[in-house]
Amino acid sequence: MGASEHDAVDFHFDLMCPFAYQTSRWIREVRDRTGLEVTWRFFSLEEVNRQEGKKHPWERAWSYGWSMMRIGALLRRHDMADLDRWYERAGRALHVEGRKPHEPAVARALLEELGLDPGLVDEAIADPTTGDEVLADHRRVVDAGGFGVPTLFFPDGQCLFGPVLVDPPTGEAAVRLWDAVAAWREFPHLYELQRPKSTADEQVLVDALRPYLEARDWVSVNRGKVVDFGKLGATRDDAPPGGADA
């Protein structure tokens, strides 16, 4: 099954997620080499990992990943390319540069860098329908049995979680990985294939995630369990109520 036989994908992401960011770098490489049509859609790790009794992200005046995606929703209404640029720039700021795009002032500065109106931050938050759009995308993943990002939806309705990457391939290797991922659709009852992580692998992960770990203002959560980076000296204890990512 070649790239031309699966030339569109919906890519659900949360800007908070370092793995989705790395996978987005790969999918852009595939797009640039094959003409793949990528539709960016949202998923809220704050909501899926919300503790009982804590507020939903839409009940907060500002909520880290949720608010960044609301900005993205407003941009998407005008042009998918604007959302693409916002995700790339804000994601790079958090996951590579160790900046805090989840702070309104930084989000405004990043929009200005892109030649976009920094006032879009306030416009997005003032418009409740941007939250409605994020929630609709989120529910699409949940209704399909999904739990995190990146989640890919194919034109035939199938969805896959992953691939989870920290060093996304480029060139022909990126296309080979895309062909391998898309080939899973031939086997609808193939549910999981996972590589165990050694101590050395864990160190690779921490090294790759270091800018994100230093910039985040939340506790990292994976499928309901707090991810402990403390043994490698890379964790922070400051977590806002209900703030979480995977």
C-alpha cells in the first residue's frame, strides 16, 4: 500500500503533548514529500486526565492546553494553514525552546511572530464557540475509544493512536514509516504493538523532553498515572488543579 493510496489523514493533537509534537514534525515531512492532506484536529489531555471533583478545562477562564487549542480553533476557521503554523510555532516554543506558550503573553508574542494579530488570543477566549469546536474534536476521539494523542483518523473511518516518536524520521524513512502505519488498516484486529523501554530508553526520553519538562506548569499523566521523572532529576512539583498531560 503506497502513500498515494492513503493520501489524507486527520491528526488529533494537544499542544501540551511532547510526543504528539514530535509526531507532527514527522507527518509534516510526509506531507511535504507525498502531498498527504493533513487536517489538524484537537484532543484535550486536561479533560481526559481530569480528576473527579476538579473543574473541566472549559470551566476555567484560562486552561493551558485547552486555551491554546481554542486559539487554534479560531485560526482554523480562517485557514487550516494558520492553525498549522500556530501548532508548529507554539509546539516548538514549548517542546524545543522551553518557553511557555500556555501563558497568554507568550501566546500573543508567538502570534505576532507569525504575522498574525495577537488580539486573536483574547478573541478566541471571548468566543465560547471555540471551546465547542475543541470539545467536538475531543469527543470524536473518545467516542472511537481513543485516549490520547497523537490519534490519526483515516478516510475509511479507522483510527490509530501513534506513532509515538522522540526522533521523527525524515526523507524516505519518514515515508516508509507512514506506509507502515497506514498498512495497519489492513488488519482491523491488530490492536497493539509496543516496544519495552529500557533504562537507557528512559534516559533518551528525558533528554529529548527536557525543554518541555522545564517549561511545563503541570504534572504529566499517562492513562491516569502520574509520570515520575524525579529519579532522573527532571521533574517539577508545581501542578495546577486539574492540569495534566500525557
